[in-house]
Amino acid sequence: MIQVRELCNRFGSQVIHENLDLDVMTGEILGVVGGSGTGKTVLLRTIVGLNRPTSGHIRVFGQDLQELSAGDRSLIEQRLGVLFQGGALFSSLNLQENVAVPLIEHAGLSRPDAEHLARVKLALTGLPPEAALKYPAELSGGMVKRAALARALALDPEILFLDEPTAGLDPIGAAAFDRLILTLRDALGFTVFLVTHDLDTLYATCDRIAVLAKKRVLVADRLERVATIDDPWIQDYFNGPRGRAASSATGANTLRPQE
């Protein structure tokens, strides 16, 4: 679904990525991890087109995004859904209106039809009917995440990008969100690119893990294999006390991506 080759991201004199390669397979949930400053969110934003790379190539659905016209690029971007870390909901719109925005702007639906479909998407993420008319400021953190997920799913994307989706949630809410992502992936068949620090999320949901270090992808493999890599950061992260606790509590995911 996604092929990244020799990617370089540079901001002034600061090099974030250099000769970074990564593949994302159809139907998988790929977890992207790394220490602070390794450019996890920068990588996500570059793939979805919010950041122009310094050099390198990104192919999504077999198309090189840098070679496409603005119109063709927009068509590709409409097949992508993004949930930003803070939700990024419009504070002046209620949830129904938030989810309806892409349906009106990109799908060309009338406002009544868009808002009807928006209520369906909100229900799909587990929100009650009465939440549709609430504003973001009236919601808990977990409800904001679900509403933002509903908006990310508005156009039935083939690839869903999640940036720290469980950040700020309590353990029960985070576990419920993990289960929701798995259920929706299995039901709707999309691919997931997941940036997270949450070890429980990695163990509960991810088919493969990509570790960013030294300005590139150090390893991308199934979690049980990644955890054996002889690298100090990987060993501290996956085999330290919190990593062992997450592994014991959830076990490694046994799902396999489609070939």
C-alpha cells in the first residue's frame, strides 16, 4: 500500500530522516515507534502529503505522490484517513458537523445527507446518538478520540493514519480504543499506519513494528522478532519492566497481514 524509498527530511540544518526505507502491507496494522526526535509524526505527515520531503520517493497505491498533478494527488489523499494526536476537531462545530465537513467538501453530499452519514460514522465508533450535537469542549478525551476517528473514517479510507491515538486516555479507555481499531480494521478492511508510544497498544493491535532510529527505519518486523534485536534502545523499550508487563498482560498479536 505504501512504499517509501531513500526518504530525506531536513529542516534547516537539522536532518530528521536520511535514506529511510519502509513498506506498509495491505491490511496490516503497522506500529511505528522510536525515541523522542526520531521523526515519527514527521514521517506520517510526509506520507499523507502535509510535509514535502527534501528528497526520496513515496508511492501510495503505486503512485508517486510528487509526480502527480494537484487533482490526481487530491484523489489519492481522499483515500487516506488521518486521526491527529489532539483530535484536531473544529471547536465551533458540533460532532455531527465535524464529521460532515469532508463529506460535503470532497464527496459533494448535501448537508442533510452528509449529517445523516456523519451520525452513522459516529455510531460506528461507539458514540451514543446524543453525542452528535455536542461540541468538542463538552466531551471527555475518549469521546474526542472517537469523534476524530469518525471524521477520519468519513470517506471510507483504504489507509488509516493514527498519531498517538491513546495518548491522554486512561488504561481502560485506551484498551477499549485498541479493541475498536481492531474491530473496524477487520470489518472494513483498511490498512493502519499507527504512531504510538503505548506498549499495550503495540502488543494488542500491531501485526508489525517499525523502529525509527539513526534517521532511518532500524527494523520492521513482527513484534516478537523486533524485541530480539541487539540494539540498546530496542532492548530497553521492549524488554524493560514496562515492556515485559505489556507483553505479559496482552501477549503478542498473532494476526498476519495479507500477502
